[in-house]
Amino acid sequence: MPLEFSKKLAARETPIPGVVLYDLPVHGDNRGWFKENWQREKMVALGLPDFRPVQNNISFNEKAGTTRGIHAEPWDKFISVATGKIFGAWVDLRQGPSFGTVFTAELDPSQAIFIPRGVGNAFQTLEDNTAYTYLVNDHWSADAQSQYTFLNLADETVSVPWPIPLSQAELSDKDKAHPRLADVVPMPPKKTLVVGANGQLGKALRNLYEGDSSVEFAGRSEFDLGSRESFAGRNWKNYSTIINAAAYTAVDAAESPEGRAEAWSVNVAAVSALARTAVEHDLTLVHVSSDYVFDGAQVLHREDEPFTPLGVYGQTKAAADAIVQVVPRHYIVRTSWVIGDGNNFVRTMASLADRGIEPSVVNDQIGRLSFTEDIAAGIRHLLDSGVEYGTYNLSSDGEPQSWADLAADVYELSGKDRAAVTGVSTAEYFKGKEAAPRPLNSVLDLAKIKAAGYEPALSSTRLESYVKNGLIKQ
């Protein structure tokens, strides 16, 4: 069949998740033909992942019937034909419910196909002098080849309908020796690394991803963000995502010379190293921000509000946000008033209530609590749903309250009198004390995260569960 000219650029889904077949416009005349084999802007607009190819390979096959595969490689591929024609067969060899799914198609120069990492690839030439070409987004190496997953071309389970029987085809001895599907070890997904995994948010992420071997947790002893050796010692090709749950959060101490240096080291220099790593290795970087990047002048803080930090801590968080924003694949999750498994405001108030102390608590700072289980779930939702990269506010939902209101709620939930809590202004509370300036309004607009399909729980519901289920004593 002659080559079909002037097709419209189009994409077609296949039974294998992520495998997409493309029609390519080919323009011909009496001299021959021309096509744009790969055009990033058009392909991405059509839905192809922006997979950033770094190497172009060509397999020239002199005879029809040459058959190669089935190889699943640890990178993505964009496959096309320069001359001739192939019968292609693809088998999902990734860990998951689609393992073993098969798709076949004939390809000539007017078609191409995108094959994600871990999908087994094979082809059989249908014409002499066929040139099979493909782009990949990682460089070949002997180490990378050790991560391949293979399947036998003659596997009875997937039963590929080869046009030319394998007994009459040209195969290599290595391809003949590949295992049957029942003996194939599926290719595991790339890993997610959670740094700062021993803090309040890190513990919530551990609970959320418990049993998921693709998520790796590292505290400072396992991954020191200030150490070049920590970064150099990782094979980042095996990772897809970094979640940064580490931060220097001693707001008042950050105003001292020593605290200022540590805050900038942890909150900015370390984040810069993470961002550089994410850019170099095409990783998704999830970074947790703070309401302290704002001065509190606005009643409701949107994601695109300009930074106006008041103190050193807020300045470091704003600087980190600006750095992370240059990473092509990033989620900045901006939170406020974080509560989890660790020292925090709610535990302090519950302890005071148990001891019969009647505290004075600030009543002119307004915001919402952010429970770490909700932050963790929101992060997972962003990653799993693949929504647009960018910044998302994420706190618990419900009516904004002052710290004094929340303290009174804790007292009441602890079986104590709300009236034991006395509200005072920020100025009065910190009079005569060395303290960092604080935003008086920390209420975050949650419209964007809700539009992305995530509904944060009510702060009042989470607070009641936190106090009554004994989490304050953990």
C-alpha cells in the first residue's frame, strides 16, 4: 500500500495506559516526501507528555522479517519509521493492573507511537531496508540496561500475531532466550523520595504511603540536605518525585544571627539544591510553603498574591517559593498553622488545660489550622491526578478563627471551661519579648485546590478528632 500523504496530526489512545498512536502529516511530490517527525510544541499541545528526549537512535533492518524484542526499558520512547514498514507489538510489563496488556499496529512513515517507561517494545519488519527510529529521554548505559525487563517474542499468554511466523523470521539468540510472561518480574515504578520524613508532615506522609514500596522516606541521618554527598550518592534516574517536608520553622529564633543563618541554610540553600536536582533529572518537586510569605494585609490570600514577608522566616519561605517556581514540574503547597504528630499549638493548649492553667492567647491573628493528614492527602491528590503544576493553597476548611478561639475549643473538647482562655492582642502578648513579626491574617483561599478535585476537611472536625482520640498525647 502506498504511503498516505497529508494526514492530519492526530492522537489515538490504546488499551495500554500511556501508549498513544499518532498520525503524522507527510507531504509528498515527484521528488519524494517530507514530514515533521517530532515537533515538541505541536505534540505537547496534542497531549503527548513533554518527555524531553536526549538521544535519537536508528535501527536499520536489511531484510523483511527481522524481529526484535520484547524489551521494556527504563525510559520513555517516541518511535517512528523513516523508511519501510513494521508490525509493532507492545506489552505492558509495568507493575500494576494493566500488566500483560497487549497492543499491535502496523507503522509506516506516516505514523508514530509513544511508549512509556516499562512497556515492552518489539517490532517485525514488513519490507526490506526498513529504518526504525526512536527518541529516548535518557542516555543508554550498561547500568541502565541492567534495569531492562524482557519478554519472549513467542510467549503464549500474550500471543502476538506476528505476520511472518517466528520460525521464518530473523531473531537474535538473546531474544529467543527471554522468559515467558509468568516468569517476568514487572518493572517497578520510579520512586518518590520524601525528605524531612521525621517531622509532623513527614510522619503523616509515612502513614499515608504505608506499604507502598515506591515511596522512600529519609530523615536528616539518611539524607542531609546540606551535604553534597547526599545528592551525589543517589541514582536520580530511579526517581520521579521529591517531596520536601523539611523546613526550619523556629519563627522567633530565626530573628537571631544564628537562627537567621540556619533558616537560610535549610529553607533556601537546601531547597535550591533540590530544585537544581529536579531540573537536571526531570523530577517533580513538591515543596511546602507557608502563610508567612504574606504580611497579612489581605483578608483572603490567593496563590498569586505578591510576596510581602514580615520576618526572616517568611523571607526564607518566600525565597524558596521563588526558586521552586522555576522547576518545570513543581507543586508548591502553601499551608498555615500546621498541626500533626509533634509539638504544636493544640498539644500545648491541651497540656495547659490538663494542668488547670488559664492562658492568655492572641485574639487578633486570624486563620485556619492545617492538619498534616490533610496536607499529605492533598499532596498525594496533586501527584496522582496530574493536575496543572503550580502553587496550591491547602489548609483545613471552615470558618476562620483566632488562636484564642481555637484555644477555647481545645479547652472545651478537653472537658474544661472555655472561659479559662483570655484573648489578648498580639502587641500585648509579645510586649517586652523578642519575637518575630507575624501576619495578622493567614486565611488562605482554597478555591484552586477544590477546583483541582480535592476537598479539605473541616478544621472543627479534625480538631475534635485530634483531641478526643488522644492524638495530643502521642
